[in-house]
Amino acid sequence: MRWRRLVLRLFLAVATALLTLGLLLGWWDSAAMDTDGTRQASPVFTPERPSLGAAVRDFFGIQPEPERQPIAFTHKVHAENRIDCTSYCHTGAAVGPVAGIPGVKQCLICHRTIATDHPDVEKIATYEERDEDIPWQRVYGYPAPAHVKFQHAPHIRAGVNCSTCHGEVEQMTVAVRAVELNMGFCVDCHRQHKASVECIACHY
Amino acid sequence: MDRRDFIKLSALTAGAAGLAGCGHPDHQLIRFLPEESWIPGVATWRPSLCPLCAAGCGVMARVMEGDAEVVRNGRTGLLRMGLVKKLEGNPAHPVNRGKLCARGQAAVQIVYHPDRIRQPLKRRGERGTGEFEPVDWDEALSTLAARLKQVLDDDPAGLAWLSRPLRGGKRVLVERFLATLAAPAPVYFELFDESVLRWANRLSFGREQMPTYTLSVANYVLGLSADFLGTWNSPVAQAIGYGEFRQGRPGRRGKFVQVEPRVSQTGANADEWIPIRPGTEGALALGLAHVLLNEARRPTTAAGTAGERIEGWLQGLPEWTPEAVAEQTGIEAERIRRLARELIAHEPAVVIAGGAALAQTNGLATALAVNALNALLGCVGALGPVRFTPQPESTGLAPPHRTLRALVQKILSRPESPVKLLLLYEANPVFATPPAWQVAAALDRVPFVVSFGSFLDDTSILADLVLPDHVFLESWMDDVPESGTEPAVVSLAAPAMRPLHNTRAMPDVLLDLSRRVGGRLNEALPWKSYEELLRARFDALARRAGADADAFWKQALERGGWWSDNGGTRAAAPRHAAATTRQIRYQPAEMDGSVEEFPFHFLPYASQAFYDGTTAHLPWLQELPDVLTTAMWGSWVELNPQTAERLGIRQGDLVDVTSRHGTLQAPVILSTGIAPDVVAMPVGQGHRAFTRYASRRGANPISVLAPLEEPETGALAWAATRVQIRRAGVGRLVLFSGGLSRFPHPEER
């Protein structure tokens, strides 16, 4: 089986070489900058996975680290000011399947007048000037191959607290993934509350 | 793999995963500020219209929030906006009543096509090379306005408009635009144009339009080469009626016989398939009429004007005995008598002729013969299966094929083209005309060609300036279906989504252009936008219906159009045709090429996926297996197995198909559903240039067609070419099922 090992060695060598080359060429996170510094779309990857790195991260379910958020948003301060989770910011949660992440427009409803000299609020204003939205990084979510559909609205209607699945967000600054949302977690809770545990309830 | 290699491989994978943490927001696409707010994950349905064929079906577009990759002010980024994700039939629309064909389902791919033109372009390289460079709208429009002024100062006859046949507001706008400038009338072109049948209906019934077949009231259908369940006339409406005809009436199942040289998708549904010699369908109709008049003693006057159009009708068609017809058509006399008896026994019975039957030099005579037969059967009128949809405005068009040829001849008549500026919109005549028409050579001599298309195709690649239109889901849409519905319909739809790219609606560009040119155009075209024009049209409709204009408009926008709910404007009876004693004599069809040298009839047919080729750029449709052969992603030639054996050709072999006008190559599919002296080929592939999915894929059957035409309407007789075939090697077929049969059986190996 000498040839087999040879083939494997060759494969490893080529794979390593390609990866190194890719990294050197900046393909990993395809930072294809145009001459004027604006970003161009990668010709290879879709908006969902803009780079090879993103695709690999997606495959392994790796979430961005907290400090990667463009703005160090503090949930704690907002919760202390009694801003309800679903009334102003995550408005989709009460009415639809997806909670939604607020953009520049929602932030500026209050922050045109409140704390305008805070460096992070100034950042929001800068985004607006550039006609850009805040590139928030997703904290929760299922990778597509899980074939799970989660609907926020029925859970809110059933009186499930946000913190059941998202942890004590009101004590957090930048949101981190505090609860590992796997199937065991979902099914446990569904059993406790006598909710459906049929496959089709979530996998459809 | 041993342990050591496994560890190495694992280390490599882990390394990759570790590196994966290097992602950074700065390295992702920027997000633009959204212009609209959506509840994420919740869909709304908005009415729109399918633009892909003349049936004019209403669709519902499922719109949801999503991230679109767009360019704004020179920057690429993601924009959160309402995006159309799916199309279904509009349940309220009278034409398709909630149903939609495969082409309509795939139409959503037009929006997100990777090769859509995203901004105005001007030609950079040589003509036809497809080298363009982006320009901004202002520059593009001022270039065009300057050109237009120059042409108008010189001679308004130097302006030409070439598009697919238009209806509704667009037709009004374009014709008024040209008329005000004293420019020649627009040239409309479509390969499967039905001017022969329209003209025949005008002569027979006084209505120059396509008929509406209400199959749900029929008991017997005799099809003559009409693919009415697949591609012809209003296929979705007809398929719904056909369903009721077969299964919707307990205890009464209609009988369906299809007569055609090759079994079409429609023929495959029939109780009986009768192969007929191409171009003799009219003779069969006259033979059937002969039996009805002489053996069943139907009075000749029962057919009214439609009968008077046929030479010899009033004498009882003495020449057209079943025996004489049998000799022409290849159908036994006894069978013809039986068909005639069945037509009487199963009243109301209807005969439907279309497609290749009318695409012959004797197409008009065939259509008139079938009209007379239908009139004799008493099936034409407000209660019979053949009806005419009331039209709010005239449907008559100058014969499209003739006007295109006239344009080409005008351009080629002088060394320097008298046409200086050509406006091109959604027509691809370079692809869809026989080479002898010389369309490409003519267009190449026009000094300045402007295309409004969303894609570069065989024709628009010749353009000097491309001003991309919005696609249908981004535009104000209206349509006036000519057939397929009993009440009169004027469809209407607001844009279902915002434009993705830097495009502008063609009607708005024309209005902008008129403002730039000024003068009489300002008075003739007072609207600021196409929306205003449509509103004005609907206000006029509301006045006629005695309704409140605002409520009328709002309701039309919600439903997808206006149609009469009460019986007031239901399908009308035929009018009496203008009194004329002109009679048409049935002549045998003329075929191009001698039987000895070119032994096969060549039968191109409308592809279920691509129709006339206009949808070949949509990958879903390339991937759609043909209903009868399961072939996809290419062209093929259908051949009878007996013929193939005689010529030593096997399934998958590449053959040369040669006519007097050209040669093409395509692989063979053997089919028992085709007459031994006929070879058939779907139209739609073989584009020289039409996006990454259709360019240089397969072969174009139109490229070997003879330029024969039906003499009265000038319509191309696209089924009148004879060919020879010769094996040229081994071809490549992609079949959805039975694909493995190409490989030798294990025992043969």
C-alpha cells in the first residue's frame, strides 16, 4: 500500500500549499480591496458566506467573539432604562418568526437626542453619514443544514422569557451566546411545558 | 490511511478551523441603510403579471425581507429590502385562475440573473464582440436625445422601433411617440406570431384576434398540430378547461384526438394519435367538412361567412371526398369518415388548429378550412367552445413578419442605411429569423442601435447603447389578454419590489426622452411617468364602467387588474365579416427542397421550457427535463427508430441536419411518436450570445429554415423546410431518466 500513502502525502502537501497560498493572497477572508479602498464583492462567495473563512466558520458553527461587534452595544444600560426587548429593538420577535436586529434608523430614534457625545453613538451617526447600516454579527442562529425552523412569535405568546434561550442578556454588555441551543435543550423545554415534540413541529 | 496520516489530516482541519476565527466585520460586505422596513421572516403576496408569453397570466409574488447584493453609488454592499422569492398563479385572475406554467414559475430567476445588465452601457469594442463600458444615465440619455434630434432634423423616417408585439399602455405610448415624431410605425416581431390565425378569424368571423377555447363545454376535441396544453395560445387557461373536459364532469368524459406528424406534449394526452403528412391539415378539415355536408346532410349555410370563404363550399366540396383526402394526408378514408361521425356524435365538438399546421405556405387556407368546419359544427359563439374575448381596444397589428422584412429590405436597399437610429426592445430577430432574411446584416448597417433589454442576446449585442429596463417585478405592468378568458380583462400591477440595479423602466425612459426632445412630444405625451399613463387609462375605464376612479384603481391594484364580474362583457359572438365575395382556394403546401435530395420534413416546435428561445437564459428551465424525452441542457433531433435503423443511426449519435439553407449538428433521440419521414427539433437553444447559461449551447433549428412565407400575411412558414440527415459522430445527450442506457449493458461489455 505504498502508493496509497504516497497519494495521501501528495494530497496533504498540495492541500497545505493551497491553503498557505490562499492565506497569503488574502483569499481566506477575501479582502479584495479596490483602489479607492471600497470593498468589492468576492467573485467566488455569496453574500451569505463572503469568504472561505466564513464558510468554514459556518460549517463548524463558530460564532464571532464578543469584541467583534462593530459597536460595543450594552444591553445592560438599555435594560436598566426599561427599554423592552421586543417593543423597540427586536420588534420581529412578537409578530414574526425572526426577532431582527435594529439598524441605524431604530438607534437614532432615541440617540439623535440621547447621549449623542458617547463615542459609540457617534459611530452610529458616522454610519448614517456613509449611508451604511451597522454590520452586526449574528450571535444566535442555526446553520442551514440543521433544517430547523424557529418561530419567535409563538414562544413569546406562550410567555417564554427571552432569558430562557438567550441567558441574562439584561446583565450583559455585548450579547454573547450564553445558552447552547441544541435539540436536547429544545425538547427538554417542550416536554416540560407539554408542547409538541413531533419532528414536524420544528423540522419542516 | 494509517494513524499518523489521520493525525496529520486532523491537525490540518483543526488549523483551518482555528484560522476561521480571523473573520472581521471590516472584511464583509458593507450594509446599506434600508429604504423600507419589514418584519423579518413574514411574507406578503403582491400581484404581478407574467411577461413570458402572449397568454398574459396573472401571478402573485411572494415578497419577503432579504439581503440583496447591490451596487449603490459605486459601492458594492448588502441592502436589506423586500425581495420576490416565489411566483404562483393569481387565483383571482380570469386567465390562469391560480395556476402557472413552468416558464412562469421560473420567471423569478430573471430578477436575480447573474448576467443581468446592471447599468447603462455603451459599446467599446467592435460591434458584436460584446465589449461595453458603463456610462451613467444622464450621459446615456443625452447621447440618445442628441442622436434622436439629429435624425428628426434630417428625416424622421430614419427612426425605427423594433420590439415584440406590445399591448396595453406600452403599445399606446410607443405608437404615439413614433406617430408624433412622424416616424414609421413600430415593427413588432415574434417567431411564433399568430397573424395567420388572426387574419383567418377576421375573414371568417370578423374578429382579428386569437380565439378563446372554452374546453369545459366541449365533448370532443380534434387537435390539428396545436400544442394547446403546452405552448400555444393561452396554455394555462386551456389546460384548466381541458381538466374539466376530461375529469370535471362526472359521467361525461370528453374524447380527444390529436392529428399531428409528431406527438407533442398535448398529443401525448390524447385518446388517439393520428400522424398526418405535414402541411395537409387543411385538406383533412375539408375532407371532414365534405362528410358532414354530404353524408350527414348538414346545410352549407350553417357555416355562415366562414363557409363562404372556402372555394367550393356552397357546392358541398365535391373534390374533397375522403378518398381524395386520404391520398393527400396519408390518413385512411375510413378513418376520416369515422372522425366525422364522432364529431357529430359528440357535439359540441371543436377542432383546434395551430402551430405547425398554420406555419405553412397554405396556412391561411388551413385556418379558414378549420374555421368553416367549426362553424359547421356550431361550436363558434357565445355558448360554444370557440369564443372571442371582448377587447377594450383594437387588437389588429400590421403583419409582424412582413413588416420586419420590409424594414430589413429598406435598410439594405441603399449602400448607406436609410434607418439611422433603431430602438430595440425585447425582440431577438437575429436568433429567430431564417438566415436568408439577412436581419443581422441589416442591423449591422444601422449607424446607431439602442437596446432596452435586460440581457445581451444575439440581437442586442449589436447595440451601441444599452439602456436596461427594470424587470417585470420591478415595473408598473399592464396587459390586455387577447384570449384565454371570457370576461374582458385589463391586467394591472404595481412594482412588487424595488429595482435591484441601476436600471430604468423603458416607458419612463421614452417619456424622459420626449421631455428632452420637447416640442410636440410634450403635448402628445403629457404623462410624467408610466404610472400616470396607466392611471389615466384606468380612469377612462372607470368612467366607462361608471365607477369611482380612486376605488376602481385601488381595487385593480389589489386584485391584479380589472375584469367584469357580471355577464355584461362576457365572450362575444363572432361579428359578421365585411361583406366580400372573396374566396380562398386551398393549395397544397409548398415545401423547400426536393423529396429526392431532402427526404425529411423538418419540424421545429416551440419548446416547453424556452418557447421561442426567450427564456433559454434561465437555468431552472435549462434544467427542466423535456416532458417527452427527459432531455435537458441542450438540443436534440427526434427521429423515428425505423428511419434511424435504415440510416445506421443510434440514440445519442450526432447528426448533420442539412437543408438548402444551412446545416446544424445535434444528437439524436429516437421516438416512436414521430412519422418516419419527419425529423423534429425544439426551438430555443443555439444562441450565439445569451448569458452564461445559453450561449453556444445546442443548435438553432431556425438557422436552417427556408424563407418561405404564407403569401397573404407574410408570416414565416417555419414548418415548410425539407432536410437530409447524415450521421456525423457521437453526440452528447443529457437525459433525466434512462441516462444510463447510453452505457453498455454489463453483459455486452
